[in-house]
Amino acid sequence: MAEFDLSANFIPSLHKPSSLLPIARHRQNLLYLIETYPVTIVVGQTGSGKTTQIPQYLEQAGWCSDGKVIAVTQPRRVAATTVAIRVAEEVGCKVGEEVGYSIRFEDVTSAATRIKFLTDGLLLREALVDPLLSRYSVIMVDEAHERSLSTDVLLGVLKKILKKRPNDLRIIISSATLQAEDFLRFFTGDTDLKSKPTDSDAMTLDDLITQASTGAGKSAVSGTIINLEGRMYPVDVLYSESSVEDYIEKAVQTVFDIHTKEPDGDILVFLTGREEIDTAVQAISERAANLHPRAQGLMALPLCAGLSTEQQMYVFEEAPENTRKVIFSTNIAEASVTIDGIVYVVDSGFVKLRAFNPLTGIETLTATPVSKASATQRAGRAGRTKPGKCYRLYTEASFQSLEETTVPEIQRSNLAPVILQLKALGIDNIVRFDFLTSPPAELIIRALELLYSLGALDDYAKLTKPLGTRMAELAVEPMMAKTLLSAPSFNCLSEILTIAAMTSLGGNIWVQPDGEKKSMESPRRKFAVEEGDQLTLLNVYQAFITKGKKEGRFCHDNYINFKAMTRAVSIRAQLKRYLERFGMKVEETLSSNANKQPLAVGGPDKAEQIRRCLTAGFFAHAAKMQPDGTFRNVAGGTILHAHPSSLMFNRKADWVIFHEVMETGNKTFIRDVTKIEKGWLVEYAAGYYKIQ
DNA sequence: GAGCACTGC
């Protein structure tokens, strides 16, 4: 699995003396523009030094006087920590002094911190406490072109804040060229803006100023775009001459073509998922055996989020003597992970994308053609260290027919958590909220309906007190938040806290050792609880707390992911602190039950209370088992399958609730499934099921 | 009897 602590190992080779970075010669321009304009869009490639240098320039120019802080947001935790470590090194301080970072569970900042790197999700949460983000003089939103859910929400919130702090707040957006003008237009409100990204080398300062004032006429906010650097090395793009039937096979052939005909350099192949990657890696290994014994060897390696950290590290190691490395990767290598030494990229043209269907409430995960922006980004991965080549396994005509950019997450996600968060920030009219791109109305309606049925919103779509405001504060999805807040009345808060923490891990609890599949089931069965997966998870956690933390072999012997369990402990502790702040008392029940047989849950009454409590939060995720072992949702239209990782995969049940539902391939799977009684649905969600 | 791209509070 791609854990949060993939650690500094990925980045250090980018380290350049800061005076040599191309950004250094733009220093005066940058400072002038940021001083003059409330909003500055910075266009620059990875490696241009924008993330590390701009905050330092600003600090040296006095933007941190009066105790103010410069914030730099990142979409990912690893980036926030590694960049902070590097900048602290350059500044010559320890991380947490002048330069610090803050991510969930790790606040490495102090009163002395002037430059603070943090995830955009965390900055949004800070806005709950400090709505104008008043401690920051400059907020830089890095990697904004990735358009993650929280980046988009943050941009909307920042636009609002800027109207209230027009003189003392500066916003910097770092973006790829393609989207720079969209960002500027969003903040300046000028739809007729015709400016092109500025190459500040070719322009005088006066030109820049003139350019920047374009569009200042109609709105209160003015802004500018500054271009820091072009492409690093040229990449030749080659297209397939005819359409490709089987891109895995074609990818394997292309790899061999490159290997036999092209000069040295490693190969990166983009496929969509683990199964494809395994197939391709195996095909290479088999056919590489047929290469001439004295020819250069070919070593195939997989890279995807499902692998353990150790398994992922192989792709960073240098290939053995006289061997070329070929990495088959998912989209993880497009932005999250950077591998040096790649000279050839092979692009299947597909990516698996998540989408939420507002009509059914079901998430889908489907292989989809990439966007032009994505294909360009993939090609760029070949030109990081020297000129490279990109082989697209589709025709040029197909490329021309691709969408310009990937549909941003905010237009294809379940918006219930976003809306809850916006409401908590005092933004009541969601439809009129200024999104960079508005989500479809159906998504908003579906989310409002769910929040209403959970009791987080009243008849006027206002946040309820205290239920709605508390749900917004908890760092779990709305249904789980409701479950947690209901737990005291079912007398099972301690257990639900554990279940909430365990389900937030999203299926990372078990490790799959290389090459072993069958042995997985029996250790897992050891923790099985008849009533379902949530109670089984509770059981695993309790066993971990009592045995696994001390005995090193416990996790290994039981195929349990130690790091995931450690994270569950942190999440649980954090949720517990929230609940205690709400005045709820958490009576820890663990110790009294730890030695009971069967394992788990303190007797039948307690188990039933837990299942009832889960029903109070997850009633919208209810289903009934059919004689053939599949499930139907309450409306009856959708066939649901228990996921093979679920206990209910091969057991009998009547009614169940589930934590998650997702459509992949042609099947819809439910995960984390627990048996309930039909009557409970009516008892805890009468309104919801009468409407249907 | 069969499997989830990637983030984040």
C-alpha cells in the first residue's frame, strides 16, 4: 500500500542548490507582482523550485512581520512533509522552527513557525476555527491543476475570504499552463480576459504591470499570471498507426521494441490496475528469457498503491549491470510518485476513475480514456533527466478526440461531506457558492437529501445544532459521523469508535504476502464474528491492542498490516478527543472483554446494540439477501454482491447494512457488511423509508 | 466463489 510515510526517499534527487534554480532570476518580478496583486498564478514545472523558493523569498521580503505566517498547501501528505524538510534544510533550521509542516496526526510547527506546509484539507479545517484564516499573510495553493476535491473547495473559500481581506491577504496559485487562465478568471471574475501566460524573461516590468491590470476594471480583485519555466527536456511523441485492440499485449510488444532498438534508458508503462500490471509483468518475465543470453537484460517491476511500501521501493533501485528496467504502473506515477532515469514512456491511454452516480447513490470505478492534459503529463515523465520518447498506444486522431482536462473530482463525487463542511463554514447557499466549476445539480440534491435524512440539516437546509455542527467537525463521512453521535444512546460508544477508525482505513487491514492467496482466509476467519464485518473489525482491533502491539509476530502471523493498525489507533484517539470535546463520556470497555471466548463483543446484547447503532447511521445502505446469495437494495432495482473480502460473501443473511458500495467491471460490490433486523430500519429511519 | 486508480480531515 502507498502509505503516508513513503518518506523522503522519493524526492532528494531533485535537490539542486537554490541559486542555480531557474526561478532565482524571477525573484524581483515575483515579489513585485505578489506585492501588487491580490492573486498571482504561478506557472512552472515540477523542479522549477516554485514550491521551495517562493515562500523563502516572501519571508525574506517581510511578509511574516507582525507574527504572520505563510501557508503553502499540498494535495498530499508526503509532499507537505518532504518539502518542509527540504526548505528547513535550506533555511538552516530544524523542521518545526521557522519552517514547519502540519498534516493530520502530525503538527510539526511552533510559535516560531513562519513558513508552514500543510495539506489543503487541513487548511480547510483550520477555517472552521478561524474563518478568515487571519494568521496567514500569504496562502499558496500548490498543484492546483490537479483539482482535488479539497483544493477546489479551498479555492472557493479563499475567494470569499479575499473579499473580506482585500488588502492584507495574498493568494498564489501554482498551476500547469493549461489551466492558468481559468484560475485567474475565477478570482478576477473577468470572463473576457484575453491575457496569455507571461514569459517574464521576454517582458519588462512595465509590460508585466500592464498585462496584470487587464481585467481589473470589472471586479474588485486583480491578478496576474507569471510563467517561470518551459519544459525541461523535449519528448518525442509517437502514435500508434492503427487502433489498438489489446493494449496490454501492445504495451508488452512496444517494450520489447524499445528494448531491442533504442538506446539505454528505463521504461515507464501506464496501465489502469493491478491485474493488468501483473499480467504485463509476467509476460515480460516469460519472454525476456528468450532474449539472446548475451543481450542486455530486461527487468519488469510493478508499481501501484496496493503494494506494500517495501514492494514499491524496488522501482527506485538501480537496475543490475547490463539490465534495463521497465516499470508497469497505475496513475500513481503520473503525479504522486516520481522515478528518475525514465527515458521512455508507454501510455495505454486509459485510467481508472471514480465517479458517483447521483441517481443510484453508487460509486463506480471504471477504466476511462485519459484527458489530453493527463496524456501530456504522462509524456513529460520521459523528459525529466534527458530528451525522451513517449509511445501512445492510440492513434493521433484518438488523441485529438480526448477531453482537454480530466473532469474535476467535485463534478463526480459524493458531495455530502463537502456540503456539510461548507455549511459548517457558514456557507448556506450551496447552489450559489462560487465553485471553480460547479458540480451538477443532481449531485448537490442527492447530498442534501442524505444530510437531511441523517438529521444534519433541517427543513430549511440549515445545519442542525448540535447534531449537524458536530457531524461536520468529525473527520469521518456523514453516515459514520451520525453513527458515532448516536452511539451513547445505544451504550456502545467505545466499540463504535473502534469500528469508525477501522472502516476509515478502507480495506488496508490485511496484507497479502507475495504469491500466497489461499492462506489468507483461515487467519482471517480466526477473527470472524457471525454478525458481520464491522464486528469482526472490532475483534481484530481488540486483539491488536491486547496482543499485537507488544508481540512483534502477532501481525505477521495473522496477516495484519501493522502500519494500518497503528493508524487506526491514531484515528480512534482523534475521534475520541472530538467526542469528549462535545461532552460525551467514552467508557472504554475493551479490558473487560479482552479475555472472553468467543473473542469480541461482550455478549449478545452488546453486539445487538452495536448493530442497531450502525443501522441508525447506515440505514440508507440497507439491502436484503436473495435466495441466490446476492443482495437487492431497498428500492429493489440493483443487484449487489458481497465483496469477496466480506464474511457475507459465503454466509446466509436476511437484511444487512453496508459501509461502502462500488461498481467495478460489471458487478456492484458491497463491503463491510453487517446483519440487521428489517424492523430496525423503520425504527431508526421511518421518514427515509416512507419517502421511498 | 473471486478482487480497488489515487488522495485527504
